[in-house]
Amino acid sequence: MLDRLCSALASALVSVLASGWLAPVAAAQRPITIDDYFQIHEVHDPQLSPDGRWIAYTVKTPLLKKDKNEERIWMVLASGGEPIALTAAGVSSSHPRWSPDGKYIAFLSARNESKEQVWLLNRLGGEAERLTYTPQDVDELAWSPDGSRLVLLLRDASLEEKEAFKEQDDTDKDSDSTKADKEKKPKTQRPWVIDRRQFKQDEIGYLDRRRTHLYVFDLAKRSLTQITSGDYDDAELAWSPDGKQLAFSSNRSTPDPDATYNTDIWIVSADNTDKGVHVTQVTTSPGEDRSPAWSPDGKWIAYSARLDPSVFEYGTRHLAIISVDGGEAKILAKSFDRMSTQPHFSPDGQFVYFIADDDGTQNLCRIPVAGGEITRPIGGRLMVNDYNVAKMGDIAAQVATIDRPDEIFTIPGGKLTQVTHINEALFSQLKLSHGEYVHFKSKDGTTVAGYLYKPLDFIPGKKVPTILRPHGGPVWAYYAEFAHLAQLLAANGYAVLFPNPRGSTGYGQKYAQAIFADWGNKDFQDDMAMVDYAVEQGIADPDKLGVGGWSYGGISTNFIITQTTRFKAAISGAGEFLYVTNYGHDHYQRDWETELGRPWEKKTVYERLSPFYRVASITTPTLIMGGNIDWNVPIINGEQMYQALKSLGRTTELVVYPDEYHEFSTPSHIKDRLERYLAWYNHYIKGDTAPATPPEHAAVKTAGE
């Protein structure tokens, strides 16, 4: 049914993609390695110049030798050509935004021991000029339509940040001897004083009453004015076409913003001087209204709306428009039961572009503002991760496929055209396993889909060791995009299974909501169905199976190995084990109560779902991993699992990475984790004589250090 929504243009693009750059490179020479991960450049944030001639974008590179990541801003002609580096190596820069006249690019960077600040760069070259001087980081920026101002997003500065900022300013004025004396003074860390319901956040830590608000920076006066305030977090900035107003999203309409999932679209005057006492509420639904985008005439706002807050992340995000004067919102294509995000009006105001999460892909779609047929300017089995629309209607998009990481593309004349080739030199050397999108039946007859990677040089009829890799989320999916881990495992002789079980996005709200308050049931059946499918197809060796995942993939691993002994090895990364432990310890306080209820009132539910109470059923050798400052899924889960398995005399190991949040960022830790994956699986699945634990790396602390 959904295919009928695709236009003839989309069909033509699919043909182009299938016959062109999507095809595996014929000259591939060697299997991918762990170290190749650190040669892959991440391309992000395409930004078209106002005239549509140039595209600014960022390239992020993991630097293994320096054990850090570096991001730089580049520019390329939209028609293609040699990219031009706009920012130098040695310091990270991000978030490039063109001035309305196309002469300048404003961007964010932390330079000269400062916080993340706004810098201005002439497109023709020269040194960047620092614009802002704030104690805290600048999180986001957007130009006013006339180019005279910027709107910024800043979180209220802490006392420590203010003191450090003042101290740095004083130090800059001091003599060398005074500077030396100040450097000797010990730093005193204050206690956290907490009175909020939502009191913790991964990558931030404990939360206080400091909130994120809008500020307007006047370029001529070099002055910064705060225009919103209060005990609310404001986000997602959008200037009105006349430059007089700003739209943003915020949970300002409920007594306690920490208690609900509600966010609405609001408007504030760009000249406001009362710090947001006078703001206008545009949307009023109890769900999440996000990502405001103005129509060219300034009369309408398009946004992404989640209509049913009772199922929070499991609910579909729909595309909506509403008059800036208020009134009833109009849901565009309500029957299109797919996550619809990142709305943007066409320059003529007749259409709204958006990204749709659909059937293991993300496509760029377009719909008339009056409703009607959805077409796909960029469609097919690929992944549109981001896009940008210029004033003249030109589009630049960040697109990945099953065989290639993100690159920048344009669609002149409706033809998808690759503009950057950042990773082509590396990938021309690699022999890859082309992931196949397959369908299979679950235990109850439900059709499930997923991506299957065969090992390199796979011989039909010869069964091979196979790894089941449940995905995170659970409200997420595997997509038609390059996956280094899948390729690494395939290069080491494994078939790899990436299922999208119930709970996944891209298949409708009913499909995603099927596991609500029922983890480890239908999704377990669907995961096992893909294993059965691979066995029936003569691919997977049923005696050489492994399982492992991260986040909800770790949770899935935990409940899988308590329900079956089919797997010879398991790796549980950042998973949950005794669910009641997470209540008041992780950052999901609303989610636990919404989905499972309060633990003291729903004790039997928590116990029924927690793998902890079935730990005695685990016989699979299990490697457990996590970061020590992960507040998304705290390491206490892994510690409890490890302790329980040790108590039972099972084969297990716990690896805790220092100073890592839920998503790892330190290159040496990422490399260490990949090496441990291979060593564990090779030893217990293949029966390799090499140890299950590789030699320790200097960057990883051992117990007792």
C-alpha cells in the first residue's frame, strides 16, 4: 500500500540508484578491518548557500593516535568538484550556517581554552573572528533573514562556569607570576543540590534548575540579549520570514515539565526584552509538537506531532501545519503511519518536505500543504539522514546506503547526484558483504524484516557461524546504511543478522507498540525467527550461533539467553538486567512509570520482565560491557549481571570503560571493544585456540588501578 504513495520520480530514482553508485565496487580488493573504522570520515550537516551554488558541511574523523575526534568544516560546489577546507586541522568546528547574503559562515568551535562559541568566517577565506564570549557553551545558532542578528541557544551558566570565566578573564590581565600562583590554587567541587523530578541526564549528569533559553546576538553592537527564561527548556529555533519573531519548542504549558512528554510550539518577539514573560502558544495538543518550520509568507508553521503521549516513543510522529494565529492543527496524511520528521516548506509554500522512516529506510518525502499524494524526491533503499533546502528550491542531502557511509548529494533535475566522495579512496580498496533486506514469518505468523549479511566468499550450501545482533531503542530500526560492525564480522567469516522485530520503527505504530510493557516476548520471537530463517536458508550453522547488542540490543541479549541455550557466546553491551534498579538511577524516570508503572505498585510486572529473575537459566559464556558514567543505561546493570553469573559459576567477564557515556567516543576504547568482540566470538563460537580475552590496552584500566 505504501508503495502506491511513491511517485514516478521516486521509481526513476530507484532505477538510477540500483544501476549506479549503490552497486558494490567491482575493484574491491581486501576485507575490512578494525583499523578501517578509524579511516572512515563522518559527513554531516549539509548547508546550501542562499544562491544554491555552494554546500558547506562537516567532516568528523576519529584520530586513533591522538585518542580523540576532530570535526572540520568544508565547502564544495553544488555541481561537484574539489572540496575546500574552511577550518583548520587541530581544532574542532561544527554547525556551519550561511549568512543570508552568502558572504559569511557562522559556526561553533571551542578555541583558545574557551567554551563552544560562535565564530564568523568570510567565505573567501581568512582568519575566523570570534563573536561571542559566554561562560557556557553555545548549543545552536540561526541567522535572522536580514543577516543583522543571530539567535542562539544557551543553557544557563553554572556558578563554576561563571567563576572559571571570570578567572580566565582576570588571568589574561595578570602578570606571569600572578598566573603561576593562581594555577597552584586547588579547585573546590561543590555538592549537587537537587529538587527536580527529572534529575539526571546522560552526558550531563545531575540536573539542577539551570535551563536552556533563547538569546539574540546583534552583530553590529556585539551585544547579547536573553529573550526567553523560566523553569523550562527551549529548543529548535526558527526565524519568521520577516525577522520579527522566533518559533521554538518547549514544555511550558504543564505545571511540571519533568512530569509529562508534552512540548508545544511557541512564538516570541525577536525584540523581546522581558526574557520571555510574553510568549505566544501556537499548538496545544498534549503530545510532543517539535521542529517548527515557517511558511514563506509567515502565516503557517509546519511541525512534527506525536498525537498519543500515553505511548510516548512508541507513537508515530505525524506531519502537521497550523496557523501562527492559532486554531486547529491540520494533520497531513494521517493515514501515513510512519515517523515523519524535519519538516521544511518549499520556497513557493505549496509543499512540505520531510523525512519518513519507512520499511528499513529513510526517504525524503514531499506532500502538498492541502494534503494529497506523498512523493519521494529521494526514495529507494537508502538512508536520508539530513537535508537542506535553499531559497531557490535546490536540495542538498546527507545520504548513506548499505555499502557506503554518508556523503552529500543533490537532485538537479530530479536525478540523485553524488557531490562529495570523502570515503571513496578507502572503500575502493574494500571487499564488502552486500546486506540483503529479507522477510520471514515469526511464531505467530507476523511478517518481520531485517538485513542479512553473508560472510565474504560465502559458498551456497555451506553453513557458517552466525551472529544475531538485536538493535537498540527499542523504538529504532536497522536501515539501509553502512554498518562497520556487520562488515567486520562478515570479513571474519560470520553471517550477521540485523532483525527489525516488533518494537521497531518504520512499520507503523501498532507494530512498534506491540512490545509496550511486554519486552522479551514478541520481539524475542521475532529475533529467533530470523535465526530460524538463516538456518532454513542453509546459511547459519545452528551449532555455531552467537548473539550480542548494545543498549536495548544488550537488553534483548539478556532476555534471549535466559530463554534459550542455542547460542555459544553472548555479548551484553550497556544492557538492563534488574529493571527496578534503574528507577531513580537512570534518566528514564517518566518512561518507567508510563510503561511499567511505579515499582512498588507494579512489583510483579518488574519481576516478570527482568532477566535477573531467570539468571539461573543462563549457560551461555557472556561478555558484559559498559561505560562508567552512562546514565542512559548505568553500568550497575552489567555489574549485577556479572555478579549473578559469577555466583552461579558461569563463564563471564565484565569490562568497564572509564569516562564513557552511553555512546562511546574515545577511539582507543572503540578499538578495544571491537577487538574484544572478535576474540570472544572466535573463541566460543569458532573454537579458536586464541584466548577469549585479548591483551589489555593501556587506555583500558584494569581492576585495582
